[in-house]
Amino acid sequence: MKHTAEFVISAADESQFPRDGLPETAFLGRSNVGKSSLINRLLGVKGLAFTSARPGCTQTINFYRIDGAFYFVDLPGYGYAEVSRDTSHAWKQLIDSYLKARQTLDLSVIVLDARRGWMEKDIELKSWLQFHHRQYLVVATKVDKLKTQSERQRSLQSLRQGEQEPLLFSAETGRGVREIWQAISKTHHNR
Ligand SMILES: Nc1nc2c(ncn2[C@@H]2O[C@H](COP(=O)(O)OP(=O)(O)OP(=O)(O)O)[C@@H](O)[C@H]2O)c(=O)[nH]1
Ligand SMILES: [Mg+2]
């Protein structure tokens, strides 16, 4: 199914978050894992969300209204060490304020790099979401970069350590798009 996507706002603080009450799916994960690329591929629009080979590309919270019915929310990556301590602190505050205050958040997508698996910050996020009874989905991206059979096996083993089996995705090949949409639609319907 083809979806329509409209960019709504790039929010630098809470006061700029939309207030129309539409439900949201947020994309969270470490810097450079491929959150923005995932959004673009799900919507089939290249360049809708900005992406870059350099970590720290997305610095504000970007809201995209989908089919006039819900939002996709592209967040800055957490745990990017090269930004100055002040900036990194401001981002953390922005992400925290979003997660804590946002009533309309009904699904968080934890985006992992398939080659790295669960990192400390990802586990922290998952624990936080579980503690607050928030629904989440785990996506392992860049699977196209797992070239050999043994790389794929090793990656799968480490990814399976969470309670939820991650959906495998590649922004390059489009693998996983259908499954991820199914999971997102299911959450919206069960609201
Ligand atoms: N091979 C491959 N490269 C990918 C994939 N997804 C993203 N990339 C590349 O990874 C880099 C980072 O992608 P982004 O989508 O900007 O990552 P992000 O998580 O939004 O990064 P921040 O906004 O900095 O937090 C870019 O160079 C992308 O082209 C994928 O599935 N396969
Ligand atoms: Mg980004």
C-alpha cells in the first residue's frame, strides 16, 4: 500500500510538538544506526528524512504525518560521543522529555545495527519502555552488510537475546518493509 507522508515540524523543544492528538510511532536508537533511512524506506520516499554517513545527522525531533492519521517521529540518535558534552546533554534532555511526556506515543521502534546487536543504551531504553508499560518493536537494520553465513549466524544469535525477536531490515534492499508495516498497523489497530 502506498502511504502519504507530510513533513510537519522539526522540533527543538517540547513546546513545538504537535498537539492534534494523533497517535505516534517513534524511531529510537543509537546515532547512525539508520533510523532516518528506515523511515524513508517504509514510506518509499528518498530524502524525506535527512540521512548522512556521519553520526549526529538528526538533531531535532522530526514529525511526519502519515496518511493524515498518525505520526512517524524521527529522533536524534543517543550515545553519540563526539558531540560536545553540552550538546549531547541537550539531546538527551530532548529525547527524555519526549519519551516521558508524550501521551500520544503508542509504539517505539528500537533500531539496532544488525552487526552490533544490543548495546548498553539500547538495553537501557528497552528497560525504560518496559518499566513504563510502553509498547515497542525491535528492528535490526543494515542486514545487507552481513556478508557471510557465519556473520549472519553470529548476528542472529546475539540479536535473539532480548525478549522480542527483532525484525530484520535493510534500507538498501527493502527487506523487512512488509513485516515492519504489519507490526506497526497491528499496534495502531489495538489501541
Ligand atoms: N548498507 C546499509 N546502509 C544503511 C542502511 N541504513 C542506513 N544506512 C546508512 O547508514 C548511515 C546512517 O543512516 P541514517 O539513516 O542517517 O542514520 P540515523 O540513525 O538516522 O543517524 P542519526 O540521525 O545521526 O542518529 C547512512 O550513510 C545510510 O546510508 C542499510 O540498511 N544498509
Ligand atoms: Mg537520523
